[in-house]
Amino acid sequence: MPARSRSMHILTREQAAQIDRCATTNFGISGLVLMENAGRGASDLLCALQVSSPIVVCCGKGNNAGDGYVIARHLLARNYDVQVLNWEPPEKITGDARTNYLILRAMDAPVVEHREVSSNEFSHILSDASWIVDALLGTGCKGAPRTPIKQAIEAINQATANTLAVDIPSGLDCDTGSVPGIAIEADHTCTFLAAKPGLIHPVGKSYVGELHIADLGIPDRIIEAALSNTT
């Protein structure tokens, strides 16, 4: 499908996951490559938006957090003042996300662990930020966010910084656009490959801000092959 029609396409949670699986299993595009492309795409968007420092990247523990670590690395490479706030314990970070977490640690990047500082200190860091990147929860999450992610969302929403949500505002249901608990109130959302139903739902749209679609470097024929297996 041409790039223009892809940007108009809508992908459900399962369809997006199927494309990832197909790219990895059938074509050898690793999860690390997809994560790198996602993080690079979001960091390119931030630069295009002419963001100012300091930038705070808030991470959970899954692939969405991994995207956040990649974003932080690329912004650091471009000499932005970046700080990463980890809201989940490091031992809960696994897979490709952990690989990118360890890369940041090896770089001696500024990473602050939630359990090592008080909530007031986290709030202070957020209040000083010019931009906040929401990399807490991804499209796979369902239901109301629980502590500590619930606390993170509350703190981010209370901050005055501009907010970019990665893939979807944390707490917003990807497929329905519902908010079963609390969700990030983003100024911008950078989703990947195509919009998701929840991002264009009348309720969900109020949390999304301006919607941007970034490419993952997955050829059209892979997307078509994956979608043919979900219909």
C-alpha cells in the first residue's frame, strides 16, 4: 500500500502485534530493530517540533519503555539535556527494553530510579521539565493503570511541560478509546505504522493532542502479509 494510504489506515491492537510478529518471525526483522526504529522516529519528531531542554523521559517496564530509552539515547546524542525517570524497578525490565536500558546505563546516562528517590523529588524533576515523554504503557495494556504507573500519570498531568506520548497516551485503551482509570493528557502522540482506533475515538482524541504517525521501516508487503492473517 502507498505511504499515503498507510497513514490513513487504522490498526487494532492485535493487527499491530501481528505485524510485529510477522516482521520478526517471517522476515528476520528483530524486535531490537523495530524498537530502534520506533525510538529514532519519535526522537526525530521531537527535533522537528523544535523541543527545548530539559526533556524528561518517563519509562515503565515493557517495550514502550524500551522505545523511551532509545529516544533518550538519540536525544542525548544530539546534545539535549535529557533525564530518564524509571517508574518500575530495574529487575522488572526485560527483553529488548532491558537491552536498551543497559545501553543507557553503560553510557552513564542520567537515569533516576523511582525507588531510590522520594515522590517529591520525582515531581520536582517533572516540574522543571520543558518536555515530558510518556513511555510508560503501550498499546498492549488494558484496564486501569496501577501503582506506580498511576502515580506517574498523575504527576505528569500535573506538570506544566509539553507532553509527547509514545505510541498511545498511557492509560488510554488502544482499541476502544476508553479510559478505565486515568490517562496521560498529551499535547502530541507519536504512534507507529498507522493510527489506532482509540486514538481517533471521540473520547480518546481528547487525550491524544496532535497525532503523528512514524514509520518502523517495515515494507508494505510485510504489512499486507500480516494483515491477511488477521482478517
